[in-house]
Amino acid sequence: MVDVSGSAAIADGVADKSQSSNGSRQYLFLLEGMGKDPLRWLVVTFAVCFAIWHILTNIWLVEPGFWQNAIHYGGFAFLASITFSLFGKRTHTRWALAFDITYGLIVAASALWVASAESGIYARSLAVTGQPIQLTAVDWVAGLILIFSALDFSRRVSGWVIPTLIVLSLSYILFLGSYLPGVFRAASLPIDDVLFRTLYNDEGMLGILASISSSSITLFMIFGGFLVVSGAGGFVIEISKVVAGKTRGGAAFVAVISSALTGTISGSAVANTASTGVITIPLMKSNGFRGKFAAGVEAAASTGGQLMPPIMGAGAFVMASYTSIPYGTIVAVSVVPALLYFLSVAFIVRIEAVKHQVGNEMDLVVNRGKLLSGALVFVLPLAVMIWLLMSGVTPSFAASWAIAALILVSWTTTLLAKVLGSNLFEPVSMGPKRISEALVSGIQTSIMTGILLVAIGVVNNAVVTSGVGNSISIMIAQWSQGSVIIAIVLIGLASLILGMGLPVTAAYIILASLTAPALAGILSDSIIVDQLVVGITDPAKAALFALVDSPHVALLAEGMTRDQAQALMGSMPFELALVIRPALVDPAMLTTFLLTAHLIVFWLSQDSNVTPPVCLAAFTAAGIAGSKPMATGFQSWKIAKGLYIVPLMFAYTPLISGEWYEVIQIGFFGLFGIYATNALIQFYSEGPLNVLTVPMLIVGAAGAYWPLNLPANIGGALLVVLVVILSARALNKQMSITGGVRI
């Protein structure tokens, strides 16, 4: 019997060690003993009130969106100032604390001033008087403090990359753009214009991205806090033991399943790794798995947590805002791809277990009280949330009512424990103390996201104002020459570089604004190519090609070869393509291609968690496993191959746009292709591969991936199954010769 009940203590030790090493003041959020510490009492009380305000402002209070975002940033700026101190080892001195509190309050006051000054600026400026932007001295001071704070706090919570991007972005629109050549040349703007746009534009600091954080992400983080405090985290581990404990490689399957379930409530791969890894990694090692493999599985599975609806690491909210596609639609089409990813990791686990003869069945201790009571507080509130989202309400409304449902369900567990006995049901009643803990936990985990989305607004505003996003799109279109695979490779490389210094959500936002339009355009060009092959006889549509400098234009009416059509599209200017696509491609298909492009970018942006040289989730897992960080990084990258396979399925199959039965067909047979791909990478299936089975796997994978071709799909799947049988026989034969015993 294997008992992992001591894992909480391990987790606490890891957290304490991390806290002491970075000099932060995370202890200020602890409720235990706060009555003896006035500062802790103040911080906890503020966090509770701040969390309640986030709920009320999204379902009841009627506030202007700009004011809501200003209060949101001001509150998180205050918490970031006192939590992530500027003074390192001197963090706990009185003067450092006094400075951080004062600085945080000044930034919060500046945010409120900027919000209150908006109407006055418009009254004094172009909209009313016809005069240029008129800013008072206080407007200047408050605005500059706000921009500086975004630079400073983003450095404190995530390092130097975002501050560097902020400085470069502001420099670009202030003066640098006028000195650059070619497509990157941009007109310089007056400093007062830049300040105004940075603060007040929809794309700026307190605009769309801040609204995503204040109206959606923070509420889902608070909901996640309620799930954790109510015991749902315990349920995740217990149900994983029940499902996977009796299978070969069961300990590693526990990691995969628990990370998938934790991903529904967690917005961070690193946090997912730290919370479940302290249980699953020692469990995997005790089950015979190598330390770096155990850590790699946990990092790869935790990365998949950011792909798992409904939260998707905040990506779904940003995607909905960028594409104007309903959040519920994005979540719905993401379920099957997420399952494909986790099954891809599970296939690697199975192959590793067989290859190294580890992962024997384990008799894991299951706490039935945690399992049953946790099931209620995990499943029912999530079901309420998903039902509300599917019914078309806003994510903030759904999250708020899911919190209410969780509180009610938690009280039900107490009643059931009294009726059925505490051995069967472990009461998790959410009283005032636990509710406060949940509210504080949600706000604490939201600090980084709240700061970063406002800070990225500075970069986003510069991209939109300067038009550099179109320049990047032109470069991708030119370099890829209309090839989807080349465009995806270019975006993947850019994502990897950005991910070395940016959190995943930040990397996705920047990458999506720069590359998603170009990728969506390349995808939609395939529809136009098909029309060119057949021929375009409509004079109005044919006239759109008059400005294209290509000899193939003369063949428009009669049709042309596919190579000629692709050459014609390749010679089309980027600006002209933006006009032609809406005229020749159905609007619904354009929306589908835009969603496809964003999902591809979002999935590729996840690889920074598991791809060396900087892979924070893998490094976190390596710390728990005691393995070498870089070796663990390469192992996790190898395990997480689904991050590259599934985006290709987005691009070349109707995985997210087809009818439900088409999605099921693509997903089901795609599993055989994914298994074959993993087996080829490992050069192992249920036994060693050979010169006969390798070609069979290649052909089988091709047939399984072939979109909506049932004969090819069935033939490919049968070939993969045949290889599994043949390799298993080869292993049995090998072990009988060596005297081994197949377990």
C-alpha cells in the first residue's frame, strides 16, 4: 500500500524554500495568526474586499469599464508592491516595507486619477475645443507613474523581458521608428499623444486586455481558489488513483489525469506542476520510473492543463476578445484537442513503462471521504459553470454563480457526513474562514496576470498605433510563400524565443497580435486557390485581381492549374489580399480560419514551459524530482510532442470546424496516428520496432491522420494495431530467450 498523505508537508516545504529565496512577502496572505500582525490583517482584509468587489462589479455594480480597470490595476499594483518587494534581502526591514506600501498607494492613486481625468481631458482637447491633447501637470505625473509602475511591476513578477519590450515599444512610436528602414519605418508621435494613447486607447494599458483580467480571469482565479480550499484538489488526486492505480504505469497515469483535472481550475503550468508534482513525482519514482522521466511527465501534463477548458490558462478569454468569437464556442472546440494532448502524453507513459519494465501495478491508498465529498464540490460547480457558459451568459456571470453553487454544495457535504458518517463523507463546509481563504487565494494567484495584462497593453498599443503588426504579417506571408507549414514553423520559432522570457499568456498575446492575422490569411487563401483552379467568371470578383502583377491573371475566367493559382496568390500584395479575401471567402469560413490561427498560436506558445533552454514547468518538476534541470527539459519536450501534432491537425483537418461526427472521426483515428508518431520517436511500441514495423507505422500514421477518409483511416488504424501486436510478440520472444518474465 502506498500512502502519499505526507505530500502536503513536502509542498509546504517547497513553498517556504521558494519564498525565502526570492525575498517576497507571500506570508502576508496567510490567515493563521493574522490577528497578531496588523499588517497581515490589513493585507488579508484588503484582499478579501478586493475579491468581493471583483464579483460584485461584474454581476451587480454598474461602473464604467475604464473605472473598473483602473480600480483593478490600482488594487493589484498595491498588492504587487508589498508582495514582490524591490529590496531583495532587505525586504523585511521596516523602511523597505514603508517604501513599498507608500509606493503601492501612490500607484493606486495615480490609476484612480487617470480614470477621473478622462472626461476633463476630452473637454479640454480635440473632441470639444478642436485643440490638441491638453494634459495638466497632475495628468502628466499620474500617467508617467502608471507607465513606470507597469514597467517596474512586470519586472518584479516576470523578469526583464516585458520591461524591455515596453521600452522598445515606446521608443519605436516616439522616435525609433522614423530611423528604421523598409516595412519597419514608422512616423514618430508627440510625447503627449503617446501618453494619451497608452493610457486611454482601447488597446492601451486600461483597455481591452485590462478588461479581460478584471471581468473574467480574476473571477476564474477566485473560483479556482474556492475549489482548492473546498477540497477539490484532494479529489483530483484520489480519483486519479482510482482510475489509474491498477494499470501498468499507473503512477505516471495519476500525474496525467490529475494534471488534466487540475488544469480545469488552474491558470498556470508552473503552479500545476508544483501543486500536483509534489505528490505524483515521488509516486512515479517509487514505481520505478527514472527521475527525469517522472519530472518530464509532470511538466508535460501540467502544460496540458493550460489547454484544458474551461480556463485554458486565461488564453480562452484573450482569444474571445481578439477574435470576437464567443467564449463558449472557443471552450467547446478545445475539448477534443485537449483530450488528444493528454492521451499523447499517456501513450508515451505506456511505451516507457513497457520499454523499461517499470510502472508495475500499485495498490494506492484512496481516501474515500476526500473522494466522495471532493467529487461533489468539484463536479457540481463545474457543471453549473459549463451549463451557464453553454447557455450564452458571460464568463464572469458563470464564474460568480459557480462560486455560489460551490458554497451551497460544500454545506451539503456536512449534512451528508452527519447522516452517512464522516468515514464515508469528509465535511468541507465553506464557513467564513474558508471563504476568506478562498477569496485571498484567488486574489494572490491573480496578481501576476493582473499586472502583466495591463503592462502588455503598453506594447499592444504601440503595435496597433504604429502598424508594425501588419509589417510582421507581410514578412510571414513573404517568407512562407503561402505555405501553411512554413508559416507554422516560423511562428513556432518566434514563440520559443518569446517564451524564454515571457509567461505563456503574455507570449500568446504578443504573438497573436503579430502573427495570427497572417496565418489566418494563408489558411483562407486555400479557398481562393480552389476558386482560381475552377475559374472566376463573376466580373466583379475578377476585377479585384486587376492590380495583381502576374501573367496568370489572364486565366481567371477559364481556370488554371493549382501551381499557377498558388503563384498568383503568392504575387498578390498583402494589402490587396486583405480586400480580396472577404469578397471571395465566406464570412463564417473567415471566422473559422481566424479561430484556427489563434488556436495554433496559443498551442505553440505553450512549448516555452517544456522546451530548453528556459522551461519553467520542467525546471520546477526537476527541483521536486532531484533531476538535472536541462535533461528534464529535453525529456519534457520529447513527451509533449502533442503541442506540435495537434496544431497541424488544426491546420490540415476540420478538427475544430467540422460537424460533431467529423470531429469524433478525426479525433478517434488521430489517436492511432499520435500513438504511431510517439512509437516512432521512441523506436518502441509494446516491444522493439524493426525494419518491417517502422514502415508499417509510417503508413499507418499517414492513413490515420488522413482527414475524413474512412477507408484510409481504418486501414491506418489496423496497421498501427498490427504493429502493436507484432512488437509485443517480439518482446515476449526476446524475454523468453533471455529468461525474463513479461509482467
